[in-house]
Amino acid sequence: MSLAADIVVALVALLHVWILVLEMFLWDRPAGRKAFGLTPEFAQATKTLAANQGLYNGFLAAGLFWGLSLGAAGAGVKVFFLACVLVAGVYGAATASRKILFIQGLPAALGLGLLALA
């Protein structure tokens, strides 16, 4: 189970790297606007706020990669950062879009479940 857990943790980390790229660098470009359903005007007006969000997503990814780099000793680190992702997914679903629960929250919950079984 630990290999499956680490694969899910790595995928969640990579997802958050992609979210970082979307929010920090592509927010006002077609790919970013399409991903988040934004008008060009709204994307331009909120570009700085989105970059800040992207940075936080990068921190989540960095924490997950850190946990992976520690091997078995990183279980607590992985649990902490997956829990942060899960909380962010639940909050995002409640305040922004229910889709966030499935994109962010569900993979984090799966990773936590697999870590619990490992």
C-alpha cells in the first residue's frame, strides 16, 4: 500500500504544481481563463490575487514532495500536507465551486486513506 500511497501523493503534488502554473503564469491567458471560467477583464483585474493563490499551491506541492523525499520517515509530513489540501478542497467547494472538491479534495482524501493503510 505504501507504493500506492506515494503514487497518489506524487500525483496530488504534481496537480498542485499545475495549479501553481495556471494561477501564477496563465491566469489571464486562454488556458487559465478556460480552466477557471474567467472573462478577460476579471482575469486581468485579479491577476495578482491569483498569483498569490498559486504560490500557496506551490507550497502544498513542495510539502508533499518533501514528505516523499523523506521516505517512510515522511509519513507525518505527507499526512499534514494532504490534510491541508483536503481542507482547501472542502473550503473551495463550499465557497467557489463544487468541482474543487473532486479535483482537490477527493485525491487528497484518497492519499490519506492509503497512508492510513500503509
